[in-house]
Amino acid sequence: MSGISKLAKRVLRLSKCSLGTEEKNAIVRVLDSEFLGMGKEVQAFEQELKSFLGTSHEVICVNTGTAALHLAIEALGLGEGDEVIIPSITYVASFQAASAARVKAVACDVLENTFFIDLEDAARRITPKTKAIMPVHFASDSSQIAKVYEFAKHHNLRVIEDAAHSFGGTRNGQKIGFDGDVLCFSFDGIKNITSGEGGAIVTGDKVVAQRVKDARLLGVEKDTEKRFQGARSWVFDVKHQGYRYHMSDIMAALGREQLKKVDTLVERRKHLVQIYLKELSELSEVKPLELDYKKIGSHIFVVKILAKNRDDVSKEMQTMGVPTGIHYYPNHLLSLYKTNYDLPVTEKVMEQMMTLPLHPDLSDEDVKYVCQCLRQVIKG
Ligand SMILES: *Cc1c(COP(=O)(O)O)cnc(C)c1O
């Protein structure tokens, strides 16, 4: 095994977008048109997303993934006095989306080897107020989603899938987003594709879709349809709370170029993950999550550090030019979402979880370098 001292130090990034001149030109094209709001580019992006997903569902773009989740919850008619069950290990956006809608975010535990929602624990969190469940496609994995839908059917719940990590991946031969009750994507700057910031709601429920379309434009009824015809609503009605959550044409133009490249970007992620799996296979102290890596479009690559203190490992990796991350600090330990019960698996894995660099612009050698650094830190 070659020592790190023999390696030229590399300075890597944990995650980032991957952009080319196509994206830059698309943005300039919109600037030149001097129409920057929600218009033809957003309409085209929505249609292109729909055909990419191969779905009969509607696709509605908004300005962030968090806004997508917030609008999804409100469009389902949830509000004050209702509860939604969410795995504690997720970005705080999932929890904030619920509390923004005045819905109580009820934290539940995760499975130890995937960090996917633990339905046995979810069953313990059911109350007469529970109206929905929000499974998170953690690290792009949603292989057990059918069980969530069985659970939801049994308890009469709606399902809001937080699919922020999983754009471009597949399950059972279909694209993620092909089906589902209400599913939300994020296109923020580090996700599998980006529109700068951005997000989308995908649903086959016509009532929910219309509520979302109106709510992204301050609740102005049918304003989406007007704007897509290059018109505006001057006389209108508003029945529900709305927001300025629409996507702009600048964002959509960027997103459209990224969508053309998504298969290449996702293939690159898959390829890099395979190198990680091979390089780390003999390092028993470092255990990757047990996911279907050949199918999913890995947004993050998460391992558990079993033998050494995770924070010490992170610090040493940082000095070698390798940033690492923690996805995520549990929400049920935050002041706003504190629970009066423990979540044993979450509290165990929170000390072990470590995210290694992953983005399409890493070279094969970069990933091998990360693994060599990790091997040296663990064994040294
Ligand atoms: C990124 C992310 C979100 C929020 O998306 P934004 O576009 O950043 O608002 C929600 N949930 C998860 C799990 C995410 O990773």
C-alpha cells in the first residue's frame, strides 16, 4: 500500500454543480429576451421533465425544493392540528416545509443500513392527527417505497416523497418520479441537475396540481395558464394562501440544459461510486450504506465509520485536502423539533455517518485518492 506522503496532495470539493458553455449561453439567451419571469422557458422545462420521467403526472416547477415540499403539504389540505411523519435524518428543509404549513413534523427513526424511514417506528408515531408520511429518498434510495405506500394505505395517509436526492435514478425500470402520490425534487446548486435554485412537484392528483400551480403565484387562480400564453391575470379570485414560489425563465433555461446532460451526469456519479465500493471493500472499518448503486443516481456517497472517532477522521481528511460531510444532523435533536422520545438507530448512526466527495467533475484518480487518504487515516 502506497503511503500518502508519496501522493501529490489534491484539494477536492465535497459536492458541486457541473456546468458548461451550453448553460451559460442559455442564460444569456433569456437575458437577451428581456423577459426574466415565469414564461415559455418554465413551460418548456416542465414539459421536458414530464417526458424525461415518462409520466402521465403533472410536473410543476417552483423556486426551491423546500418550496415544493411546502406547497405539496398545503395543497393536500394539511394545516394546523395535523401531523406528518418524517425520518429524523433528512435535511432540515423537510421539517421546515411542514412547520411552514403549521403542520407538526413528527420525527421517526431510520433503518441502520440505508437510513430509509423505519416503518416499525413510524407505526409508533401514528396518532389520530397523522395525515401524511414523508419518506426521504436518502442518498437517492427509494427501493422500499412500496412498503411506505402499503403503510399509508393501512393508516389512511397521503404520501409526500422527498426525492431531492434522486433525480435521474431508476426503480423497477422506471425513472424516479414516474409514479407516486406527490413527489418533490430539488434542483439546487449541488443536486443531480440544477436550475441554480429550483424544485418541482410531480403528482397525478389534479386537485393538488391545480392548488400548487395557483399557490406558486400568490394563489391567483389560473395565473399559470395565463403566463404560459404570455398574458397576465388582471381580474381574478384568490381562495387560498399563496407564495412567490414560481420558477423564473432564467432558472428554467439553465435547468433545460442540465436535463439534456442528466444521463451523462448520473452515469458519471454511478461510475465514481463503483470505484468507491471497490476501493473500500477491504476496509472493514468503513461501511457504505447498502443501496442499489447500479440503479440509483447517487447524489451523496455516505459511509459509516465503525472503528475510529468520525470527527477525528474528518479533521485528518481535511488536512489532506478532502472535505467530508455529515448528512444529516438529526432533526429531532434541534430545538424547534425536539422530541420527548429517543430514536435509537438515528442516535447511533449520527456518530458514524460520513459523506465522501461526489460530483461529476471528480476524476477516477480523485476518488482513489480519497480512499487512500481514508485508508491511511483509519490504519495509521
Ligand atoms: C436539498 C434538499 C431539500 C431542499 O431542496 P432545496 O432546493 O435546497 O430547497 C429537501 N430535502 C432534502 C433531503 C434535500 O437534500
